[in-house]
Amino acid sequence: MSAATACYWKLYGVPLSQPFRSVAWALLQNHVRFDVQLIVPGATTVKIGSLTESYQSKSRMRTTRIPLLEDTRTGFTVAESPAILSFLCEYYGWNALYGPPGSAKKATIDSYMHWHHTGTRTLARLAFPYFRPESNLPVNTDKDRARTFQMLETLETGWFSSLNHDNGDDWFLAGGTSPSIADLLAYEEVVQLPMLGLIPDDILQQKYPKIGAWTHRMRQLPYHNEVHVALATLGDVTKTIDDDQPVSKRLGAATKAGLQALAQVQKDFGDDESSVAHPPPVSKL
């Protein structure tokens, strides 16, 4: 592989993970190549070729939380999707996605990302029992649905309350006419609800019109379909498919399809990848 087409980043995780998809989507939108190393939360090791190495040792947290980004040139690693996204934006100078240092836009994005873990991220509770049936948690309970709608209401009337959609000046979470990394994080939590059949899309569009308009704009962004192949392949988790195959049996096929889509789209990237000329980090977390 030539220097111009070299791939230096390794992204650990699985395409069915919302945080993983937010990072993968940012990389694809900026034509930065990355290899995916499949790691499922809860596992303790990851296979690399004929070797087995500890995944936990790559993170200070010593857990199998995903995603984790590694620079293979130096061994530098960074975990947690908000931290990975802010790092990439500063590393490459993606001000459109993050905002200049000291700007109101960057402060708004940082505020959202600090809230995300206990805010929008909690929308995953509705899907968790389907992904981890061994947990024996009840699925789609009234309590979980109430929490989900409460969080969507917070987005609609809180984070989206100041957006002026009528004149086209304020279309995204941090304002403006282009998305930020806050939008990537939030969208992945919201979009899996209708894509997995957990909430009807028409209810999302009608009950939360600002969120509905925002999700429509997000779907128009480059590489949206490729990033969400895994979700589309898995389909409605509340139902079996034609051959009565349960969700637990469909996860593998969905993961494989998602990985193939991420690899295929990168084949179309040109030879001008910006990471080649950029100096790598030299410290390891």
C-alpha cells in the first residue's frame, strides 16, 4: 500500500453500536480511511490474525466499552465517542463539525456532549433487551417507553427549542446549516428507534416535528445509508422475519453486512487522505 493510500486508524467496535456509527460516519464524511476491529461489549479479548491480545489493556478504563480509536503508527488510543470525535476534529481541523476554539458553537457542542451520556444515550435502553437477550430484561415496557418519550420531549423542547427552521438559518443542534459532532451522536440514538421498529416513524415525525425535520436532513448527509446498513439489515427487532429467525440469530448477518459496507465505501476514496501528511500523536493513554 502506498503512503498516499495508507490506513493508520483502527476503530474498535461493532456497526450495531450507536457510538461506533457516529465515529465511523465522521471519518467517512471526511474521507479518512480506517480499519474496523470487531469487538463486542462484554468480551475480554479480540482476535487479530492468529494472535489474541487483550482489548482491555488498550483503555485506561480497563473495560470493553466501545468504540476505541487507535493510531497504529504509535499505539495512541482514545476511548468514548465524544472524546474520539472532538479529538479527530482538532487533529484534522474539522471546524465545521466542531467549531473554532472559544466559539459559541463549540461551547454548545461541548455542553451537549457532556449531557449526552446521561441524556440521549439513555434511548438505548429500549433496544438493549433485544440485543442482549441473555440479560432477561423485559422488552418494550410501559416504563421504558415513557422514559423514551420523555427524552425525545427534552430534545424537542430543549435542545431544538431555539432552532429557527422557518428561514433555514438554524437546522442543527448547535445552530447553523451544517451538522456538528453533536448531531452525529444524537442522531444515532434517535434513528435506531424507528429503524428497529421500537417506535413508529410516523409518531416520531408527528409528535416531535422539529426532531422529525432534523432526522430528514441528517438522512441526506453523505454515506448515511452505508453507515446504517447493519441497522437496515437487522430490521424490526420486535418481530421475526419470514423464516421466523429470532433477533439473536440475525445479529451476526447484520454485523457482517455493516462491516462490508464500511469497507466497500472506502475503496472509492481518492489518494489525498489528509492523515498521511499529518503527524501522529506520540503519547499513549
